[in-house]
Amino acid sequence: MKIENITLAYGNKNILKDANITINPGEFIFLIGGSGSGKTSFIKMLIGDLKPKSGRFFVKENKDVYSYTEKELLAYRRSIGVIFQDYKLLKSKTVRENVAFAMEVSGYKDSYIAQKVPEILSRVGLLHKKESFVETLSGGEAQRISIARALIHDPEIIIGDEPTGNLDPHNAEEIIDLLLELNKQGKTIIIATHDDRIVNRLKRRVVTFKDGRIISDKESGGYEL
């Protein structure tokens, strides 16, 4: 990913101004910053939900993501997996049904879904919970299902917006350990977080947002605001 002079705005109000950053395949990056710093809008731009006011955003080829055709943008969105703080699960469905439903709406055939769902649940360590309803799960287990759904297209890039925000320290560390394992398998991981303990423990690349700008970008960084 390459972001060049990106400015993001809602109406006439700039939320992020003149952002420049390159994210290489296989990196594990934390995005930190206070409320209103611009990092959540930055994530929306990365996942194809917020068109920049100005600047350019490239992924692989020399073509701005926001100049893609509708078909190309859909293909791009399928190349990323997104994890949210509030899980976004269907409480009336089981663990298996939640993952299967995400595949159904994406147009996969029933035979492929039946084969793939157990594989994905196994990857996140929840195959034994496949017939459990979401409301019976712990917060950490629910977030694992959210990660499972993010893996249905076998994405190259996984983006998390506060994925540990609703979890206790133990469950938060388990989720980060799962993301680290996916990173070892070659996936690019981009995580927005307020969790200083995890950032300081891992000492990965840290990009800091403040007042609508990227103010630092450090390898082996810590949580410094």
C-alpha cells in the first residue's frame, strides 16, 4: 500500500491532512492516536469506505484505488479482511452460521461453504464451538468469530479497528497472538488501538496520528502520545 498526500474530509472539515505512508507486504503495524486524530477515518479510507478529498492511494499496481471500477473495488475489498471492536455478529445464529452467512452473501456455493467453514473455524481455534450461539460466547471467542469472518476470502491484508477494545487484558492478548500467527503466515496486519500495553509489549511499527496529521512513524515503536 502506498498513500500519497491523502487528505480526508467530512463536508468542509478536514479530518486528516497530507498523509504519506507506505505499508509493505507482511508488515504488522499499529495505528495510535486520540479521538479525532484521524486514524478511524484513515481506516475507512483503507477499506474503501471513504473517498479522499485529495491525494492518491495505491495497493499493487500504479492505479489509484478510488479510480477503480465498481468491479475492481469489489475485488479490492475482497482482498482485505476487516475486524471491528463490536464484532458485528448475528446473535440469532450459531458460530458456524455466522461464518457461513458471510460466505453466502458473498456468493459462494453451498458445497464450498460446507468445506471451508470448518477450516476457518479451526484456524481461529473455535471448531469445537461451531454449534454454539453467539450470545453464549466470551468476548474473546466472539472476536475470534469476527476474525474468522474476516478470513473467508483468504485476504492478504487484515485491518482491525480497535479489535481488543471490548476485551479484558487476557482475551486481548489472545486475539493479538492470533493476529501475530496470521502475520507469520504472510498476512499484512494493520491495527488501530488504544491499548498501550499491547503496543509496548510487541514493539512493532507504530504510526501516530494527532490533530489530523501523521506525526510519527517508528519501527519497533512504543505507545507515545
